[in-house]
Amino acid sequence: LFKSAARLHQIATRKQSHVTKRAKPRRVEEEPVRRRSMRLLRVEPVGTPEPEPEPPAEEQDPQVPAGPLPMVSEDEMGSSESTEDLLATWMRISEVKAEDTERRTCDMERYQDSLKSMVLSEENIRKVVKYRVCSMAIHPSESIILVAAGDKTGQVGLWNVDCQSEAGSHVFTPHSRLVSCMHFSPCNPAHLVSLSEESLRCGDVTRAVFDEICRSEENFSSFDFLGEEGSVAVVGCWGGPVALVDRRSPGASPELQADIGFRKTRTVHVHPLHRQYFIAAGLTDVCIYDIRCLKPSGNKAVSSLKGHTKSVASAYFSPGSGHRVVTVCADDTLRVYDTSSLSLTATLLSKVRHNNNTGRWLTRFRAVWDPKREDCFVVGSMAQPRQIELFQDTGRLLHAFCSPPCLASVCSINVLHPSRNVLVGGNSSGRLHVF
């Protein structure tokens, strides 16, 4: 005990040295390599798409006025001659009525051979709109390939693929915001109907005007025609409800707005044969409704397509019979359902693991059927090398459209020609690729 007390006293009274030792400097090669954040350096990781440039504030909301708008090209340089040539081509090919031939259903081997014959070349790549492609439509003409594309700022671009000069494409601005859906009218392809969040418009090339069919504050998301005459459409809204729009009615308001119980409606699609039915896809909800029973509230689904665990980007009936529905879900799955009989719960036929994580810079994938067949659909892909994939309804990958020298980006939006072996893919920089 006395020894311990003496030791503590010795430590407490010890004089502190006034000489401080300098720390020995580390050798340069001993310094650890400091990790630097790629996010802070604003460097994109290898293998991910380049972000698209954000449009200036004045281009994000150009405030397109309500009412009809003239078909005046945004890229005219003092002369409208080339635009008039493009519109004249659109009018001429719309006057030739497509023959009512039966759907060609060649055997699978011949079909795959036709897919392999479809190639992409440099002259069939064109920047048609300024920003990210959000929707596309292809004219049914069998003589000339005419493609329309809508982008995130309200632009609609038209491209005559058979015209190799720069005069073959022109861009118009009939909308203020993202153009999410467009179709050539099924009875008159001289009409191009396009939908943005604020309005539904019909581009009538015979009068060179974009008529306004409907305007709403509900933020439209998609539409489809209820009849072959193209006069009435069912329109989905981002807020969840659906609306019925009749372009023959005066005014620019919907005929009916119906709450179907969705918190969000991304796509709507009408049954190709029984046109009283339509399918709506929202968050995890995919349901079929009877248009004849729609009312402002309390609507019940005719059939439900179960199994989606995250948000659904699209749901479309197969083109001839409507006996199949393909969906794209954020849970990285493509699903095909049997809708040949509209039971309360549709039967799941097949599902495919598929990377649908497009992120913020790419338009979400939508799987669309080949209009020439009942059993095949195309969808964008995140795979390397860049490609567009075509699946059978069994989940089997039939073909991957790729061309490493030419196709170096993700084509989120794709469309197939109704009678020719033509595929068009649109990417996040406004470019179209034609196989």
C-alpha cells in the first residue's frame, strides 16, 4: 500500500518535458489510396445509359395554347417546302386503303427466318425529336415507312424513312408536356391522334391542323379507340380514373369520368374483338372492365390479373383474338395471361425474369405484340450488347434484334409494322432505329 502511494506521488510530481517529438512523416508510397465518390464527381458507372440533357425551363413548359394549331414545323428555316413534301407524302399514302387480307400466320421456323432478315443500317437511324422518346406510331402503308414519335416536352416528330435526305423528317409541337401515347386512326390514317398530360389532339394532314379533342386537368396517361371508326376513345389518367371521350361532341370535356379504384392508371387498351371491354394497368393493379357498366364511382372489374408485386408499366391484349395479355412489371418480370374466357381471375400462362430497372433517364419498357401474330411480342432490353428482344407467349426468347456498330443505346419504346417486317425502336435521346 505504501509502495503504491509513493509511486502515485512520483507520477504526479514528475516534471513535464518541454521538448516535443515530431511525428515521423509517412512516406508517399505508404499513403492509402483515398476512394472518391463517382456520384460526387458526377461520373456515370460503366454500363449505364448516359443521362439526357435537361431541357431549359422555357422548353419544359412552352405553354401551347388551347384550340386548333396549324401544322407548322419547328425546324423550318425560312422555307416550308420540305415540310409540305412530307405532309403531301402522308396524305398520299393515307388515300390508299390497305387490303383486307387475313392475318398471316406462317409457321414458327419461317417467322424466325423473317426476323433474322431484318437488319439495321446507319441510314435507318435518325434523330427525330429533341428529347426522350415516350411514344411511337407507325403508318399502316405498305409502300412507304412513315413513323411518328412523341417526346417528353410535347414534340411530335414525323419521319419518312424511305426519304434518305434531312428533309425526310420534321418536328412539330402540338403539346405542352410529355406525349405518352399516339395512334394513327384505324379508319383514316390521315389522322394522327396524340395524347399528352394536358390534352388529346388529332393531327389532320388533309387540313394541316392539330385539332384539340379534349382538354383536362386530370393529367392524361394513355388512350385507345373504342371502335374501328376512331370516334370514341377511353382515356386513362395518372390520378387513377378513366374517361370516355367522343370527338364528335362539341366542347373539349370528357363524356364521362369513372373512378375504377386505381391510385394510378398508366395504360388502357381495348379488346380487339369484344370492344366493350378494356384493360387498365396501374400500380400493382391490372383489371378488365366493361365499358357499358362504367359509372362515376363504384365500378367493379370483370377480371383481375393477379401476381404483380410492384408497379405495372403496361398491359396489352394480343392483336387478333385478345386471348392473351402481356404485362411489364417493376418486379423485373414479364407475364402472359390467358384471357380467352374472362373469369374473375385470369390464369397466368408464363412469366419471364427480365431486367425492367430502367431508372430515371429512360422511358419505362412496354411490351407490345406483333400485330401480324397472336403469340409474339417485343420489349426493350438492358442487356449488352444493346438489343430489342422478341418473345413467344410461352416465355421463350425467339430473337434479339441487335447491331453493335449501329445500336449502342437502350430502345425503351418499340413498334412493329402491321403488315411488313419492320421494327422501329426509340431511345432516350430522340433517335429512332429501323430494322
